[in-house]
Amino acid sequence: MPKRAQKAPARLVPIQLPLFAEAASLVRIRPERREWRFYRLEVWPDLFGRALLVRHWGRIGTQGRRRLDPHPDPGAAINALAHLLRAKRRRGYQDRTA
């Protein structure tokens, strides 16, 4: 019987993970104050090569409000996202867990 050619092992393709978060979802729940709030942040690309920081907030269970902040590039939008995350966490918001 002839020998079979051995297959080369499959190569793993490396995946580049983002260093900085491009989205975040926070909640602040305080039943004693009748407070159930959410805050979401995302970075979206713009048609003109810029980036938008999308801020979406409101009471849990409602449509809430949305604001689009334009930034000159994705890096500036990610920096703004990180700054807002720090501020919201200082005010009692926590990362959403599900």
C-alpha cells in the first residue's frame, strides 16, 4: 500500500483584539430612590471618515434619549468614551452584566 501524504497542520490565523472599548453599557439601580437607569456608549464610523460617539440614556424599560457627538477620528471618540465612562462610574453606574 502506498504511503499517504501527510497534511500540514492547520495554521491559526491571529485575531487582533481592540485595545480600547468601542462600546459600553452601564446601569444604576437604586430601588430605595425609585431609580432604574441605563447609559450606553458606542463609537460609530461616519460617512466622511470621522467618528460619532453615540450616547443613549434613560430609565430602564423606556426608549430613552440619544445624542450623537461628532469627533475628527475614532481615537478621539474612544478617548471621549473612556472619559465619560470614568465620570459615570464615579456617579454610581456599574457595568451591565447580562
